[in-house]
Amino acid sequence: MRAFWTIFWSLLLINMVSYVVANMQGDTYNYVLASIIAIVFSVLVMLIGEALPNEPAEKH
């Protein structure tokens, strides 16, 4: 379920940012490119989340 929501929100937010930036620059909006970037971003976020330890840091 975490993967679904991560992909959902990354698709939504990155496509929104891509649309706004493309319009501000007077360029055309490319849904496919923005979606590919969103998928890559969400995979990176999930990999970083799995790599970080869940245990609290030990006190020295």
C-alpha cells in the first residue's frame, strides 16, 4: 500500500509541477516525460526508505 501511495502522489505532484513550469516557459506539456520522471523518483524514494535503518540510534 505504501508503494501505491508513493507512486500516486509522485505522479500527481510531479505532473502538476511539470505542467506549471512548461506553461511558465511557454513550452508544451509532456505527460509521458513527467510520468517517467515521477516513476523514477518514486522508485528512488522507496529504495532510500528501505535502505535507512528503523532502529533508533545508539547513545555513546
